[in-house]
Amino acid sequence: MGTRASRSVCRKAIILGMFMAISCVPVSYGAQEEEVQSTVSTSDEKELAAVPVEPIVVSETRTEKPLSHATGSVHVITRDQLEKRQFPYLREVLRDVPGLMIVQTGSRGGTTSLFTRGGESDFTMVLIDGVKVNDAGGGFEFANLTTDNVERIEIVKGPQSALYGSDAIGGVINIITRKGSGPTRVVGEVMGGQGRGIGSNMGTHQERVGVSGSSGRVDYSAEWTRFDHAGTFGLNNRFLNNVFSGNFGVRASDKLQFRSTFRYTDSQFQFPTDFVSGVGFLPVDPNQGQERTLLSFGTSATYQATSWWDHVFQWSHMDSRFKFFDFRDPIPSDFGSTQTDGTQRRDMLDYHTNFRVREGIWGGTAATFGVEFQQERLSQSSIGFTSTATNLSRRNIGYYAQLQGVFADRFFITPGIRVEENEYFGQFVNPKVSAAYIHKETGTKFRGSLGRGIRAPSFNELIGFPNFGIPGNFNLKPEKATSWEVGLDQEIVGKDLTASVTWFHNEFTNLIVLNTGVNQNIQGADTEGLESQVRWRATRALTLSITHTYLKTQVTDIGPGQNFGGLFVNGGRLLRRPEHSGNVQADYQTKTWGLNLMVLGVGDRVDRDFSVGGSPRLKNTAYWRADVSGWYWLGKFEGADWKAKLRVENLTDTHYQEAYGFPNPGVFALAGLEASF
């Protein structure tokens, strides 16, 4: 289960307390107003604008609603926050969210996993504009996912299978791209930098070009980014990533709208050895690497039949391709060449209709009924000591219903249910109910939820590993989660100082594990914890925040006669999940410059030492690191606004390993210019 996958930061936080904090917005009554601050775009805009705007979320219920009306654990990362952090990759900004743990195996491009509330790395559904981009069975590679052309990121924690079906067992991340508005605007950016690697200066450059705007009934937004990174090691460790994203909308009439979105990612990653222990083995393999492409496309039509009744139809397509190659080299430890090529495709059709109450004491109440058809396909071939080829497909139909009850704009309740009809595992029913109450006089919000989620077996779990004598098992059932949470959000000094705390518990059963030479549903585990966050808008320009996650994990069942050499231990902790993690953030924005600091702390966690026979369990030590980013408005020249940008990662040059045996990069700095026309 874990393979699918302290030092206090207070001293540095005090030293660097002159900086400001900015953090993800929790779903709390006290944090419902997100401050939208405009960075200077023309010479006339000399005053800092601060307009309170309550974020709108869609991921929790598939319908737009104010963040304050959400009944679950919902976080929103806005475009404004992404620009302040300046990280091009989603994995870094997700570290800001309590309950999410990112683990990257060494250098950029290395396998990157997300553990939501201690669940598996394939327990979180990832959507791009509502298009599911996970592989069949929930797996997703976060190493290549960027923030290009992104308007906001919505994170919903806890099982969401009552609305989204299989693979939303631990939560949902929905990446929503930008919609064009106003006159055509063109943005260009060039950045370059270096850092401390192991035999490499990690020479890096990135380029970005974007265009957006609207004309009449049409809006458009598109962006291209290229990222070239030399790698942590001096030999065969290059990482290249190209991303092209687009969002196009047409308002055919006052009642009918069409929207199409697409995203294409093409990446190449080279690595010198299969495993790197300690400070790293000498790079010995100059011809090993992998290539990945990901294409997601979705088009939707929305018809507003009346003021209280609408219809939404969406077709989406996902194409994920993976190639691993390891050519034979003239070294003693290399015995031959291997290559694996695989493609996973998914086509989905979704229709749902919404009935709404617009006014009165029940204003905001809505009912949703929908049906979703999904077909997944796998095509895979391997060439090596033996050669194999696999072609597999499966169909799934989901029927779902949901009620969003609102009473007096204070009490909110959202029950929902979904019935899955799957070609392999048959029928499965997923219920969920969540509720919240706002006491406006004291700025207090109470919330809680209870639900169940499932994860369908992946294609690889179904077919086994024939090259290693492990047969397939097409009788596998979905993995299950039964979860509950309770939370409290509180305004302490108005909306300038807010606090949020959530207590959660997950019971995972029917987990799939290799047992006596075949995959079986026999394992179980529990996770529970406490997520907390405090946010203080100290001045008009200065914001501070601190988050903390306490996580307790325990293996409850490894099945009869199991011995995985330290992988699973009855009553033991799950791998790579720290008990304590958190961050301190500071953000300071003026009329012409801004500075953002984040100090991340991760406690010790259990891992395995793959350089020793049997791969025994051990403790991976705690670490902390600091990242800082800043910008400065240079002025308006030749019709363009110019901005200087700087980002420094791992400012303190901390030596640490998120995954034991895979050293993470040292200090790294990137600087450049942005021009907008």
C-alpha cells in the first residue's frame, strides 16, 4: 500500500516575519471573502486595489455556489495566489493545503505522488475543466501537471463517489482554466536559472506565451509553456515539458452556451539509475528514461430552459501515453534492453439537469439528477527478456442524484447518492450526506459529512504481471472507504483574522494487494487526523497564515499469511505519511512590488531502504525548507508593461529526501522578465 505511493520552523518564521503570508482559502464563513489584489498593469494604476469577492465553487456539487455555502472541506487556490507563488507546477502549490502530502522521488520529472488524508496515491480524482484525467484505477502522475492558463484550483477532500463515482475515493482536485474577457491581451515570459544538484548545476530555462480576450459572444484563452531542466545528476537526468492549454466559449443565445477546453502535455524524463541511495550511486545508465503525453478535451452545452431549470451535457476525452526505455549499455550490471509502451483512453458522456429555488426562505436550494457513461481502454506492449501485448476495455454507467437544501441562508444540507453499473465488478451504491450551519452573529460555521467512496481496480491490477508469472484476476472488487469529518470555522477579529479546524476519519477496506502470487482484496487500513489553519490579514498589504496537519495511520489487516518484507505491518504506520506537517506563509504586496515566503515543515515518516536486501522499514528524518518569490514592476515601454520576477526554491539549501533513497535538489534560483501587451 505504501509503495503506491521534526524540526520546528518557528525560528526561521520569526526571523523572516517581515514578509507576508498568503494561503489556500478554507471553506469557512470567516474566509469566504477572497481578497483580489491587482498587480500594476498600466502606469495609471498606481493605487493598490483590494476588492472583497467571495469565490464561487463548482466541484463540490457540480453547480456554482458561494464558497460560504459549501458543506464539506473545500479549498480554493486563486489565480492571484498562483501568480504570487510563481511555481509553474501544481505539486508545489498543493503543499499549501492541509491534509495533502506531496512526495517527489528526487529530481524534477521524477515520480510525484499525492496522498490525501493518508489515503493511497491513486485515491484522488484529478479533473481539468471537469474532464477526468486519471488513468483507469485512479493513478495520476503529478510531476508534469502545471498551472498554465489556470484561473483557480478547487480541492474537495473526503470521498466524492456519490457524485463522481469510482476513483474519487479520497477527494477531487478540479483545475479550472481561464476564460478570456475584454480586449485581446498577449503575455510573454522568459526565465532562466541554476541551482545545486549532485554533479549538476541544474541549468534551467522556461518560456511562456499566452493570449486571451473576447469579442461579442465569443471568448478565448490559450497558453503555451516550455520547461527545460538539466536535472539533479550530471548524467542522463534531463527533464523537458511542453504544455498547451486552451479555453473557448460561445454564447449562441441568452439561453444556450457552448464551451470547449483542451490541454496537451508532452514530457521527457531521463534518470541514471533505477534507485539512488544516500547521496546517490554513480550515474551508470546513460540510456534510460521515460516519455509521457497527456491530452484532455471536453466540450459542453448548457441550456437554461427557465430561470429555475437548466440542462448540461458534456462529452470528454482523455488520452494518456507512456513509454519507458532502458537500452543495453556496455556496463557489467546491464543485461539487455527493455521497452514498454502503453496508452490509456477514456471517453465520457455526462448529462445532468438542475432545478433551483431562486427566492424566499429556501432560496439557493437545488436538486440535481444525472447519468454518466464511461468507456476506458488500455493498449500496452513490452519488449525485453519476453514480449507481451495487452488490449483491454471496460464500460461503466453511473446514475446520480443530489439535493442542496438551503434554509434562511444559515442552514445547508447536501445528501446525494450514486449507483455504479460496471462491466467487471457489477453494481455499487455510494451515498453521502453533508451539512453546515452558519451563526452569522458570531461568525461561526459548523460543518460535518459522512460518506462512502470506491476505487475501481486498475488495468494492471486486473491483468497482473505475466512476465513475472503473476496471473490476472478479473474478479477483483473495488476498494472501499467509509469516512466522516466534523469542522469548525471561526472569525476571531472580523474577517481579517480567521481560524479553521477539521477532524476526520477514514476506514479503508477491500484494498488490493499481491497475495500468494495473485492480486486480491484483503487489506485494510485506518487514517484519522486534525487539519487546522489560521489566517491573519494584518494590514492592507500584509497577510500571514499558518497551517498544520496531524495524521495518524494504521494498517488494520494484511490478510492471512502475509509477509511483505516490511511493506505492511499489522498495527504499523503507512509508508511516507508524516504524523506532523505544515507551513508558515507570509505575503507582502505593494503598488509596484510584492514578496512571498513559504516555510514548509514535514515530520519523520516510515519508508523503506531499497538498497538493502529485503528493503527493510526505517525512519526517514524530518525536514524543513523555505521558498521565496518576488516581482517588481519596471514600467511601461513600447506599449507593454514589464515586470521582473524572481523565485528561489529551498532557500536554506536543505538536504532532505521526500522518498528515502532519492535526494531532492538543493537551492535553486530562477529569474526573468514578463511582458504584457
